[in-house]
Amino acid sequence: MKKAVVLFSIACFVSFAFVIRTQTLFYKPDNFPVPQYDFSKNPLSEKKIELGRKLFYDPILSRNGSISCASCHSQYTAFTHVDHALSHGIDDKVGTRNSPALMNLAWYKTFMWDGAINQLDMQALAPISHSNEMGESIANVVAKLQHSSVYSKLFFTAFNDSIITGEHTLKAISQFLLTLVSANSKYDSVMRKLTNFTVQQNNGYILFQKKCSSCHTEPLFTNLQFENNGLPVDTTLNDYGRNV
Ligand code: HEC
Ligand code: HEC
């Protein structure tokens, strides 16, 4: 009898811990809206996120093994490319745009500066196949991953399938990207009433709400629309984005 009670308690504890664990895989801050991403089509798991993270930092995704996603999305600068105006990729080729910071992607309806992509699970195909970025095809990426004993094991553990597919590769990358939630700044602590702005910060906040928040709308600091902020077009790049 006692043994049954003990086992029951252990079972309760384990399932409770499991619920806590799966909830913490994706962090939705209280002051954020409902995410746009449909998690039911790609339910997060620790193993898939780990796999996606490894892929993100691995130059195996590029044609000659020289460029990873992190080459242009550096972790130490909020996953963007600083120090130059335009991102450069394979064979030092330079594109026409710089990489945006990667954060709060679960709340975005469209991706890229011009919104050319509307599904996070498809996004990675663009840099992989872009001739200035990674210069590779998803079919080759899958073949290289399938040949790697390390990846064969990781994919099997994550997806319970010994055949690696493009879909699983892209979904794993999405899983990692979805964990990049930015909601731990002083601003966020103030919004959660854990601390206060200084007088100067508060003045800046009031000014920001007046002058900036129509486009940089809280709490995501974007209104998720496309706006003209008045900067001149660089005609040498011949990249007019949505202005066509
Ligand atoms: C050669 C540099 C480069 C590499 C490598 C690269 N990116 Fe990017 N990334 C960019 C640029 C530039 C943009 C903006 C593209 C545009 O507007 O057309 C971008 C945009 C994005 C976006 C959209 C973000 C937003 O806010 O709309 C995501 C997500 C992203 N990249 C993820 C990845 C992933 C995942 C990989 C690896 C598979 C990767 N990137 C590899 C340069 C790069
Ligand atoms: C008319 C809409 C609009 C207004 C108003 C506006 N911005 Fe922006 N802002 C943009 C756009 C568009 C971009 C480029 C895309 C992006 O970074 O979201 C941008 C970019 C930025 C960036 C660079 C972000 C990055 O990731 O590189 C900063 C910083 C910024 N704005 C601050 C401000 C501040 C401060 C104000 C108020 C004084 C302001 N903006 C008002 C539209 C606007």
C-alpha cells in the first residue's frame, strides 16, 4: 500500500516536472500578445531545439563548409551582423542587405526586410540557396547530414526517424529560432513592475511613446507593418524592396 502511494507520488512529480519543462521550452512573457507561430504543426522538444541550435552554428549548411547561419547572425549582437552595412557570405560575396537581429520571431507574420517570406519554417531555405549567402541546395544539405554519424543520431533522437528530410531540418532550425525571445531588458522589468525607470529614462520613454511608437509599437517594438522611415534609397544596390 505504502509502496503504491510512493510510486503514485513519484509519477505525479515526474508528470508535473514534465509539464513545467515543456512549458519552459518556449517563454511567452506575460505582457506579450499571443504568438503567430502555429506550434501545433511543429511541437517544441528539447532534442529538436538542441538539433536546431547545432545546425544554426554549423557551416555544413553552406556549399564549401565556410558559412553558418551564425556567420551573419552573431549571438553577441542579438544575432545580427554589425560592423558593416551589408552582410557577406560564401566566397566573401556581398549581398544588398544586412541581416536583421533575430528575436521574438514567434510573433512575426512575415520575415525579411520586405516581408518576402511568410512562414518561419520556410525561411532557412532562402539563405541556404542564396548564391551570395550559403550557395547550397537543401537536397545537398540533407545528403551531407545523412552521411554524418553525429547528425544521423541527433535526427533520430529528435524525430524518431532514421531518414533525414529537408522538412525536419527546417523545422529543427525553426525550433531554435523560436527560443530567441527578448524580454529581459530593464524596459521589460519596468513593465512587469519589478523596478522603475530613472527620471531621465522615463523622459526618454515618454518621448519614445510620442515620436516612435506608432512604428515601434510596444511590447515588440514593431507594428509588424512596412513603413517608410524616410531614409534615401541607395541606388547603387538596385534593391528597392517593396518600393516597386
Ligand atoms: C550571408 C549572410 C546570412 C546568412 C549566412 C544567413 N542569413 Fe539570415 N538574414 C540575412 C539577411 C541579409 C537577411 C535579410 C534578408 C532580406 O531582407 O531579404 C536575413 C534574414 C533572416 C531572417 C528574417 C528575420 C526577420 O526579422 O525578418 C531569419 C529568421 C534568418 N535570416 C535566419 C537565418 C538562418 C536560420 C540562417 C541559416 C540557415 C541564416 N539566416 C543565414 C543574412 C544571412
Ligand atoms: C514611420 C515609422 C517609424 C518611426 C516613426 C520611427 N521609426 Fe525607427 N525604424 C523604422 C523602420 C522602417 C526601421 C528599419 C526597420 C527596422 O529596424 O525595424 C527603423 C529602424 C530603427 C532602428 C534600428 C533598428 C535595428 O534593428 O537596426 C532604431 C534604433 C530606430 N528605428 C529607432 C527609432 C526611434 C528612437 C524613433 C523615434 C525617435 C523611431 N525609430 C521612429 C520606422 C520608424
